[in-house]
Amino acid sequence: MADAAHVAGCDYVGIASGNDIADKFTKAGFTATKSEFVNAPVINELAVCVECKIIDFNEETCILRGEIVNVSVDELCITGDKVDISKVQPLCFDPFNRAYHVMGEKVGEAWGSGTELM
């Protein structure tokens, strides 16, 4: 689901201030629907949305804690009854090279790959 337009849109939304650019979603090529769970938009063009409520923010450490209250996934990214990560193609930010990469290759089993070392 990740393509150059989605990557550019996500990057733009992250760097452009909504205080300065009222139509930044439109400029990014996105449309939004108001969330039923939190006071925030859901970007319709993205495959996964994780909606959170803020628990607290520590100004000294800049740690923000939240509670996930809803997760939605585009039906095109579901195989059987599971989310198919290869269809979601989530983006990963590479801070070392200031780049985005698409994730998707399975390389092991969670809570299983390490058991051979026990």
C-alpha cells in the first residue's frame, strides 16, 4: 500500500504545521474522517490507523504516554482473519540515513525464534 505519493504525503504532514497550512491534508493528497474514539482525524488513504488517548506528558523527559483505544486496518490488508504485514507495507524511518523504508519481510517468529537459545 506504500507508494511514493503516500510516502511524500506522510513526510509532508509530519513537517508542515497545521497552524500555518490549514489544508495540509489536501496538499498531501489525503482525505480525513473524524475519529469516533478520539479528537483526531483518521487518514482515509492509509492502511492502518492506531488511535490513542493521552495519559500524560512529562515536560522534563518529553515522554508522552498514551492508551490505544482503537486500531483499524483496511480490509485489503487482511488475509483470512489476520493482518497481512506484506500488504500493509508499513514505513520505517531510518534516522541514520534520513530515509524511509517499507517493511514486510518476515525474518522470524516472535516468542519462538529465541527458544532454541534457552
